[in-house]
Amino acid sequence: MIDAISFTDNTFTYLDQRYLPLREEYISTRDHLQAIEAIKTLAVRGAPLIGASAGYTVVLGIKEYKGDKAGFPEYFKNLIAEVNASRPTAVNLFFATKKMVAVYEANYESDSLETLFSKMTDEAHKIYRDEVENCDRIARHGVDLIRRDFAEVLKTRKLNVLTHCNTGTLACCGIGTALGVIRLAWKEGLIERVITSESRPLLQGLRLTAWELEHDGIPFASISDSSSAILMQRGMIDFAVTGADRITANGDTANKIGTYAHAISARHHGIPFYIAAPISTIDISMSEGSQIPIEERNADELRQIFGNQVATPTTPVVNYAFDVTPGTLIRGIITEKEAVTGDYLNGLKQLFQG
């Protein structure tokens, strides 16, 4: 298994995903600002991995604190604000920092700083472990849903699946969300081939998902983002499954830019489109997708490829990092508790009960 991040001896180590697959470079740091920069620059990316990284970034920050107990609350408040500002769309980040804040609020008055910091470190490790376990459960529920939806087809042949961006170990700590579903489906003999779209502008599908699939020996082909429609038209894709960065109460889903276009094509061609994500990605406080903040990133991400200029520096660019797929286009939202289909307003809400 690939170790995208780890935390030992008060040191956060991450695989810098900007250089994959041409170079595998691990960075180790005890500086929380460097960890924040890794999240900002997509050296660390993928909603669940961002969440786990955020927990460890908070730990780095508190370990750097040199003041007394009386001065810690203000320091901690600013630290959480710094981490929260690193990526505005991925709700897992805020899920993780809220957990760290909860440990602080429950123990600050009674514990020494040393004991408090120890409990917060334990919580960060738990966030990581939970993500690993969630991936296994998501994969199981996803494969079970696919078996039901394709029961007749699977009697005669295997399936071809489209995925977008990267939702594997590099994004999720464990085997992955959408890619975890694909991995288990492949293991159980359901998958013929994976189609991975390049995922502009940073090419996570071409660089990262392809790298993981090749690492696992799973047959795949990479395509440009705009090619999925013709593959669907020609019967080369049976279903699509992607991850998510935020899901609202009605099932509207923010994911890497290009996801919405795939979903529209899938609906037109009668192909099921699934979302696989942990419950921590669901933001039940938002009623629908227009409320999700959509990050617009630096124009040079589009004007350059790995530092090589492909357009003039003055070319006007619109560079949204995410789009929102309406829940009405989604066949099922696969979580660690269950795969929710149909009525997302009630189905997603029930995930948070009991």
C-alpha cells in the first residue's frame, strides 16, 4: 500500500503528488506552515486525505507553541483559522478541524497543555484511521450496489467504468473512495477495464489514478476529459463513479472540475453515475449546491503545464477547481454506512442519526 501521508515522532511526512508519476518525493516537516502550504499547492490533495492532513497540521501547530496556558486559546484560535483557510471547498478539512476543536474544548480547563496536546495527537491519528476504515466500508457498499444494478449484464460479461480525478490511496489514506469501489470490484471479477479521464488542469487522473491502477495491475486507459461522451456513445463505458469534495443535503455534489460534464453525458446515454465519499464529505447544513464555495485557482495552472508556458502570460483564464453535479443526475451516493439512492434529502439526513 502506498503511504501518501504519515505522522511519527512529531513529524508529518507526505508524498508530494505534484511530481508524480515521474518522481516520487517524500517531504518531512515539523512546520505547520509548510504543511498548510502542501495542502494549498495540492502537494497533498483529495478530500479525505486533506482532512487527515489537517488534523496532523493542527498537531504540528500546537507542538510549536512556546507560551503559557493562558495564552494558548488565542494561539489555537488563530491556528485553526489558518488551517481552515487552506482549501475552502473540501468539507473534510473543516470536519477534521472541528474534531480537534472539540477535543480542545472538552479538555482545556482540566488538563495541562502536555496532556491536552497528547489527546489532540491521538484524535488526529483517529481521524486518519477512520478514513482508512471508511474506504473499506465504502468499497463494500459500492460493489454491492453495482452488483444489484448490473445483475443481468454481469451474467454475460464484465463492466467498463469511468472515473475522474484521483480518489485512491493518494487521496484517501486507505484503498480509496471511488477507486476503492473499483479496486474491490476488480478483485471480485466485475471489471473489464477502467477509463480514467485526465482531469484538467493538474492532470490528477492521468498522473495519479493511472499510476495507482498500473501499480495494482488493473487494466485501464486514460482519456482527455472531453472524450467520455463519445466512449459512452460507442458503448465503451457501463457506469461512472467519482469521489466528492462536498455533498449538500439534497445530494448536489461538488467534485473536481469536469465531473458535471461526465454526469450530463451519462444521463443522456442512460449510464448510472455514482458518487463514493465518506459521511464527513456531506455538509447537511447546506440545502443545495449553489451554496458551496467554488475555489477559483491561479490562472497559471491553465497557462502552464509543469512550468512550461503553453499560452501567453496575458491570456485571460477562468480556472474553477470544482463544479457541482445536481443530485438528480446521481444514481447513488455510496458512504461507509450505506449506499443512498433515490430520496437524498431523507436518506442523507438519516446517515447522521443513530
